[in-house]
Amino acid sequence: MKKILIMTLVLLMGVTIIYAKQPEVKSAKLEPVAAAPGDNVKLTVELTGKPEEIKEVSLIVREYPYDVPRRYLSPLKDAKLNIWVLESEIPYDAPYETVNLDITVKDKDGT
């Protein structure tokens, strides 16, 4: 019984350590918050972890996953900060509605 308990604890600790290293979104800020077609917007995403551990940051409009292409954010020049930015213009033919942006972060291992 002790062996099973110890093995379970070791497994849980291992999983916790692996997932603790994965980058997560610390904050995301869209300026302006309410925008219309033709407006320029800026998305700023701050991530946890070290900047060199991040491979890519992308976003997609949840309501139109196949109509709107995936957009990729660029890291800031300051290597000490883990901040990624995307500046874009909302297409003129975009519908007037509220949408959700799904942000995906991949580390250097692709997870």
C-alpha cells in the first residue's frame, strides 16, 4: 500500500513540475476595446516564463475559425520582457458584432 501511495505522489509531482513550466497568458489587452471595421487595433499579451522558451503566440477569432486566418504576434524587442504584440486593421467587410479571440501559446517544444 505504501508503494502505491509513494508512486502516486511521485507521478503527481512529476506532472505538476511539467505543467508548471508551460507558459501561460498573464494578461491580454486590446486597444481600443470596442472597434469597428476599418479601425486599427493593438493586442498586447504578457506571458509567464522566460521569453526564450516561447516559440509562437497566435490568435484566432473563435466565431470564425475557418473564415479568418490565424494571426501571429511578434515579441517586443526588449528580451527581458515576455510581451508579444499584434497591430492590425479590422477588415472593412468584418461583421459588426462582439467576437472572442482565442490566444494560443506554444513553447519551444511545440506544446
